[in-house]
Amino acid sequence: MQKGGGNLVTSILFYESRPEWGGAQKCELDLLLSLENDQVKTYFLTSTDGPMISRIKDAGKEPAIIQVNDSINQIRKGQVKTGIFFLIQKFLYLLPHFIGVLFFILKNRIDIVYTSQFRSQLIVGWLAKLLGRKVVWHIHGEEKLDNLLGKFCVTFSDKIIVVSEKLKDQYCGLFPKQKDKFHAVHNGIEIPTLTKNHSIRPFTISIVGTIIEGKRQDLAIRACGKLRKMGYSVHLNIIGEKPPWHSDDYKDTLARLIEESDMADAVTFTGWVENPYAHLIDSNAFILPSDTEGLPLSIIEAMALGLPCISTNVGGVPELIDNGKTGFIINPGSEHELMEKLKFLIEHPSSCKRMGQAARKRYEIYFTKASFVKGVAGVLNTIK
């Protein structure tokens, strides 16, 4: 990241079009704070208010906000169209924001623009390149890039960080002429040291994630319901909440499943929790039977707290879980596999404990905050 002139300071702008709070934003905040030193100055710029803003301020940084038209803020990724009238209309709505971002970049002599959302990259990636700045796009999930907007975002990136080797190989296959842009860096976190209770009764299982169809809380309820019918004493913690822009249909479906499975006294909806550590440390196992994932921080949190993890063979999950040693990897949508692996952990408490200890050790080697920051810094240092 050092400039050619010697010890001049490199300025990095973290641009987040919608500063919500989730795994990607946690990672971004860690980078915003950790990368700053005598030779690197970091800035944060967004287009609206959001829960990430207060956390940045609490950390001692002052975020900048350049507002956009409300109609832009209401658009979700799945609602972006490629029709010429739609794109021209939204461009005109964004024009005042573009001008504000342009002057911010020039005024603060920004060298690198970092984005971590598809929407963010779509909005400012091209503008930063137009100004001769370097652009780093950090993809935290599994984005569909084989379309017009995806190709646009890739074209206006100098480096693209993805969270797993699997995703890197996938994208390099899509963009063979631009494969040198892609780099895999595993997520990592810092977590407080907590004492685990290995004699938790009943056998407690936790799942963390937004309450949406793709996270498959329904599979967790069905699997635990079957275990209860077989005579096993289990309790399920569902940690997370429904995004406000989603309908209540899926959450209502979960409520019906709980009633049908006679699980009312065996399922706890905790709602949104800032740090789920207290719930996880009082659990015996962690599950995440999602249909799609990137490299979920929730699994890393569970590993750090010494829990065996069961998750699906999607995204970078196989790079987190050492199958059969730190937990189990199952096929997406397999209620039976999920139930069988949980049954194994219940019936073999010594194996459950041993897997949890191995998960903790794997976290310490590969998935700490320090290793994550070092990996991203390494990519930034390749920028010329």
C-alpha cells in the first residue's frame, strides 16, 4: 500500500451504501480500525444512516454521510433491473451523490476505495476508477456475477477478495482473463474468553442467522422434533430476527411447525442479539443448515467457543468444518442427515466434547481476527 514516493500516507476509503449490521459489516469495521497506522489513514463514507454508524462512532471514528434519494435506499439487490429507462432514472437520482463522493475522494486524496456490498461496488466502483483510484471489492457471500451488472462490477475492480478458495475458483472460471484479480481471504474474528459448561441439560442446540427461508430454521425445528419423538431431551435456540423488508410468511411457517411438532416448550426465539456468545457458550452444538453461505462468521464464533458444528456443503463451509473432526458437513435440505448427526453428538458426549475442542484449536490456527486482517493487508499490498 506504500506509495512510490517513500513514506507518504496511503488513504483508504471504506464505502458502504447501506450501513446495516451483520457479518460483512463486522469484518469491515475490524479492517477500518485495524488497518490504520502511521502509513495508512482510513475513512468511512455511506449514503444513509444505519446501525453500523453508531458502532463506528463508538470506536472513535467519524463516518461521513452523503445522502441519496429515498427511492434509491429502498431498492434491494433483487430489485435492480437492467432496463435502460430504469438505469437512466436511477443514475439521475444518484447524480448528486456521485458528485459528493467525487469531491470527497479528491478532497481527502483517497488512493484505494474498498467496497463490501454488490450495491456499493455498483455505485462507486466505476467512479473511483474514472478518477484513477484503485478499487478493492470484498465479496462476503456467493454473488451471481455472470450477468451484465456482475460483469460491470468485476470490470471496475482492481482486486476482488472472496471468502473461500471454492468461490475464488468459481469466479476465476467465470472470468479467466481477469483471474489475477481474485484473492481468497478467510474471515476471522476476535472473541472473549468464556468458560464452557459441558454438562448442559437438556442437550441444547443453537442456530444463528436472519430468519429467512435460505437459513432453513425449518429444518432445525423438524430435526429436533424428530429427536424429541425418539425420546431425546433437546432444546433449540433460534438466534436472529426477520429482516423488516421480508414478509411474515416464513416466520409464521416456523410457528406452525413448532406447534405441529409439539415443540413449544423446546424452542426459544431470542430475537436479534448483538453478540450471541452467551447463548452459544450454554449450548452443546451449533447448526447452520443453510441453502447458501459464504464463510459464515456464526460458525467461526461457535468454533471459537468450542462447539462442534453441523452445516451444509455450500460456499466456504467445507473450509471451516473439518468433517468428522470438528463437526459434520451435510447435504443441503437434508433433514434426516441433520437429525442423525445431532443424534450422534447426543449419544456420544465424549466425541461431542472432543470435536468442540478440535474446533477451538482450528479457530486459533486459521480464523482469528489477526489472520483475517493480515490476509486483507497482504492483498492491499499487492496493489501498484
